[in-house]
Amino acid sequence: LSDRLTETFRNLRTKGKLTPADVDGTVREIRRALLDADVALTVVKDFTAKVRERALSDEVNRALNPAQQVVQIVNEELIAILGGEQRRLQFAKNPPTVIMLAGLQGSGKTTFAGKLAKQLEKDGHTPLLIAADLQRPNAVNQLQVVAEQAGAAIYAPEPGNGVGDPVRVARDGVEHARRAQHDTVIIDTAGRLGVDAELMKQAADIRTATDPDEVLFVIDAMIGQDAVNTAKAFQDGVDFTGVVLSKLDGDARGGAALSVASVTGRPIIFASTGEGLDDLEPFHPDRMASRILDLGDILTLIEQAQQAFDEDEARKVAEKLATEQFTLEDFLEQMQQMRKMGSMKKMLGMLPGMGQMKQQLDDFDEREIDRTEAIIRSMTPAERRNTKLLNGSRRLRIANGAGMTVTDVNQLVQRFEQAAKMMKTVARGGVPNIPGMGSM
Ligand code: GDP
Ligand code: MG
């Protein structure tokens, strides 16, 4: 994560509301981070426009913590573009399932063919690899080696038979698979170093001839800004049903994933992460989102932001107490706040001088919050602001309204008064002596 982005989120975290200037600053840094991750410029523009619009909407201004909300929006939008849920390989109703690979030379097609064959074998399938790359002298050989490593069968033209026709090899291969009862077929094809009309046509012809269930476009994650043009060329020239992102073990940040998914709308199905045949993973949109924006760091920042927020809240409460305005409404708000944070201990830990107290709350019962809430909700607003209004008959009515006993109500009021006293001591800067907190 760029230091600047870190800084931006740090600045955001203490703000209650986001101004358009805050949002613009943040969006600028997100743009920079995406460009750093090699996401294509057009994609970055669309993406940041969407984030900006959502960040300025009510959804964020009403949020408990706007900075956190913005991070969430960024994360959500990234995941949405990357395909939302993970997509799996689609198998044909009537085998064999035909999977064709396409992509530039060196993108990792042949290696992926071996990886996929191995995985299919492991899952109990009977894959057949078809060597339809007859462009390079060594290509068939390479696939043979890979097939052997994967323990998978291979269909290849006879060696020394002159230049074969890859379209025919592919078609014959699928025919062979049908006869030999292979339930899956992986067609390896040729690619050139750059987008090439002739090879694109060859791939399109192989597609037409074999009518694959999946056409997987294999792209090197290190390709950078060229990702968009390459992906578009293959979409127009061959079209594909899914994407394989290769060489993710390198230090590519994965910007290509966002670019390709964004401009083609096709799901990324696999992540190829090494030269070994076991280095294959299903693609996880959420993990890739984290990788692109280094969201691990951002999540840490959110936690810090959350803490800052807690401290702010604690300070507000303390200030209120100092001026003796702490009411049952505040008490309830605090309780709800604590529930939201999932931990009362954490909240108390934020209060100065109360770190040691946390232990006393180890056996804190969360249902207690429910009971407290029920009682306070049964009071009138005036009573919540001034407990002196709570006479005997009022306490009985409240108890009935909340489905509790008068003793429960009395205990709550007592606890509230103790808490108020304790908080007041904290507000004055003292270390409180806390009666009754252990039972809270
Ligand atoms: P093809 O021309 O598209 O068939 O690409 P290849 O499968 O021959 O791969 C080209 C080079 O990239 C080879 O040296 C592979 O070992 C290497 N390669 C392929 N996939 C990966 C990967 O996921 N990670 C790494 N580090 N190298 C890979
Ligand atoms: Mg190859």
C-alpha cells in the first residue's frame, strides 16, 4: 500500500462526516494505488468514478465510520468487477467436456494445460490433452512432457509428418476422446508474442471446429497495461468464456485481473501460481481485491480507525459526565455501541486508566445488554434523562413493560448511577474505584 494512501485513510479516520474534498483526496490516492498495481487507465477512471459517487452518497454520511465505509465501497466494487462469487469450470451434460485454451505465446497455456489435467485426474476425471499448437517445433514435445508429469493421456500428430493442420488435429482429438471415453478434453493452442491476425483466426477456427464448453483465455499477470488490448483482441477474435491468470507467483500486483475482468466482463476462473503442476488455485475475487489494493493494510487501518472512533466516543462520554449530563439514554447508547463493537472489554480498554479492569469483565453476559435495553426502552424519555423521576409505581410499570421484575429495574438504576459516578471520576482524570462493575 502506498504511504500516501495510508496517510489518506489515516486522515479520514477521525472525521465524522466526509466532505467532497475528503472524498476527492481519497479517490485520487485510490487511483494512484490502482495505477501502481498496473490496472489500465480506462478501468481506473471508471472505477474511481463509481467509488466517488458512492462515497458522496447518503449511505456513507449516515455511516458510523465514514472512512471504514469508503474502504468497504472500494472493496465491494473491486470484488464486483472481479466477478463477485468464485466461478467454477462448467462441465458438459454429455461428455466429453471440451476446454480450449487461447492466449499469447509464453502466457502459460501449455503449463496450465498440464496443471488442469493433473487436477482433473485428481478429481476422478479422465482428461485428454490435445496438442494443437503446431506452430513451434517444440510445442508438441513440451505438452508431451507435461502430460506425462500430470499422468494424463495426450493426443498429438505423428512426429515428422510435416506441418500438420491444428484445426484438424483438434477436431480429430475431440473425436478420439469421445471414442476412448475421456470425459474431459483440454486443447492446447498456439499463440504469438503479440496479437496476430493469422493465429487469431486459427484459434477461432479451432473453436468453431470443436465447439468447446469453455474457452479459457490465459494471460500473464505481469503483462501490465497491455492487458486491456490483448484481452479485447482475444475477445473479438476468438471470444472466451473465462480467464486464467498466470504467473501470479511473481510480484505482479494483479492489476491485469481487474483490467481484463472489467473490459471483457468474463470471469477469472483460475490463478496459476508457479511453474510446477500443482501451482494452480481457483481464483478468489476477494483475495485478489486485497492484493490489488493491499487491503490487508487497509483492514489494519480500519481497525485503527475503529479504535480512534471508540476513543472519540469515550471522550464524548467522559465530557458529558464531567458536566453531569450522562443519562440513561447515553447509557443505552453506550451499551448498543459496545454490542456493535462486539466487546465491552475493548471499550473499557479505551478509557484511560481502565486497562486492568478488562479482566473483571471476562464473564460478562451479553444477554445482560438485552435485559438492560428492554428496561430502558420501557422508560419515557424524561425518565431516561432524569432517574429521580423513577418512583415506585413508575418502576413497577417499567418492569411490567419490559417483562422484568422491579428488582431488575432497581438494579439497573443502581448500576447506571455507579457507572455514571465512575465515569465522572475518569473524566476528572482520576483512576476510578469501581463498585459493582464486576457484576455488570
Ligand atoms: P505458452 O506459450 O502459453 O504455452 O506458455 P508456457 O506454458 O510454455 O509458459 C511459458 C513460460 O512461463 C514457461 O517457462 C513456464 O514455465 C512459465 N510459466 C507458466 N505458468 C507460470 C506460472 O504460473 N508461474 C511462473 N512463475 N511461471 C510460469
Ligand atoms: Mg504452449
